[in-house]
Amino acid sequence: MANTRSATFFSTLVLCLLCVTLSRSEAQAFKWDPVKHNGVNYVTLSNVKAFYGFDKLTLGRKISLENKSVRIELGSGSQQCRMNGVLFILSHPIVPKGGKYLISRTDLVKLIDPVMRPAYISTAKVFKTVVLDPGHGGHDSGAKGPFKNEKEYALNVARLLRDILQKKGYRVVMTRDSDVFITLGNRVRIANKYKDAIFISIHFNAANSRAHGIETFTVSPVGVPHIGRGVKARDFNMVPGNIMDSASIALATAVHSRSLLYLNNPKGNNFKMSDRGIKRARFNVLTGIKIPAILVEGGFLSNRAEATKINSPVYQQTLAAAVARAVDVYKNSIMQQRRR
């Protein structure tokens, strides 16, 4: 769950980039200690500590990197990574080897660095347009809930979000604005019409009756499978969405953290939503999109208690407000590169 510390982290780190003060030339001159393990490229966590200027590195079964503003928690052999309490799922587990602890280069380049230094994402462009994609529609109801189905909640939240973003001055494009079926291919084509844009697909989840919480997805980097399955040969082929890997993870960070912060506000609307993490997937609607793109799962309709929360107009409005604020946070973070 979001807490005060995570709120401080994402309002400062993602927006103001307080952690890293290295110039580009200093960063390029840094001497990394590359390690190959089981065919995967890794670097040492000691390197990560030095590069990002962490004050403390604690090693062992539980691992942490810390300074005054940022705490990264890792586990030996684990793919879980928490940055100030917010959960990310790594592409590869942390590896202990020869007295050192290793993090994959993919996770360094495609996750840690974009979150820590969004102003250095070369592919991130200033944008005026937000493409909103309410999942499902028409004959495709999506997840079935005890009150309404996924397609209805997705459209409701997208419309609320559209109205907030338009008041902020953004141009908003909806892949659907009524109860109609839009193919995944057409959703991708709509998104790719806009070069100065970001893409947010809105969904709600279903699994067993105990599953709960929110999760956010970006496309899997090259060599990384869809969450929950093994690597396949096609995973090593670059897809159009990989062009924006770093920008998409920065956008996901802003949206996921803000959603937790707004939905778990102890002084306001505290829906007590759990954090299922920022994850990698090969959803068709993400792989083909050439602008920063994420898919948000706003809770489980298969869990009656959570479905009751989702059915609340206050929940839907709060989630929409959180994502709208996250769009500003992401935009401000990448704008910093124009000032460097």
C-alpha cells in the first residue's frame, strides 16, 4: 500500500529528479563491472550504489539501497523490487555470485534508470495528446462483476478521466466512447496516429475470489516473457512497443504510484487497495503501440468486496483523478530533460 514515504518519493523523485546529479559526460565515463550469468548480462549492486549515489548498500537475503530520499528493497533470488514501498516486478531475479549480488542489465536500463532519471529518457517526447482506451465493449463484456461488467467500469473511468484531462488543456482521444466493440488492431491503429501522445488502457481484473489489488503493465523488453510464462523464441524479437520501453515504465510508475496514493489516502478516500506491482506483459494492445503505453488494472471484479469498491462512483472518480495527476507528473518529469 502507498504510505507517506512512498508519497514523498513519487512526488519528488519522479517529478524533480533529486536522486542523481551526474552530468551526461560523468555518466558515460562511469566504469561498470559487467557479469555474464546463464546467458544474461548483469551488473553488480555495488556499481548501482556508486552510480546513483546511494549512501548505504545492505547485502544478504534481504538487500537494500538507501539515501535520504530513496529506499530500494530487493531479495536474493527474487524478482520483487520495492522503491519506497511501491512494488515493481523485475525481468530477472537478483543473483548472488562470487560474494557479489547482481541485477540484470535489462532491469538496470529498462526499469531502475528510467524511474530514477526520467529526464534522461531520450525517446520521451513532450506531448499534448492522451489516448484513452476503455477495455472491451459491445459483445465483449470483459470481466464479469456482481453489479456491472468490466466494459462499463472501464468506460466510466475513461470518461471521467477525459473530462479532467480536457480541463487541464490536454487533447484527449478515446478509442471508444460508447458500448461498442473495437478490435485490438484498431485500438493500436488509433494510438499510432498520434506522435505527440501517450496511451493509457483502462481495465478491471478477474481471477479467483481472493485475488485483490491494482496492477499496471508495460510491454516486456526484448528477451523478457509475458508475466507468468516461460521464455519463448519470439520474445527475443523486438516489437514496436519496445521503442518506448523506458518512457512507458516511467509513465507506469507515475500512474501506479498515484493510484495507490489517491485510493489509499488515510485522510480522505481510503479504499485500502493492495499493490500488485508494475509488471511486464505482451498484451497485443501494448506490443504494437509506438508511443509510451501502459495498461492499468483497477481492481478485481471477481472479489466481491473489491467489486463493491469499484462500483462506487467515488472510487471511479478517485481513480480518474489519480491517473490525471499522474499524467502531469510524467509530463513534468520528462520536461526536465529540456532544461539540461
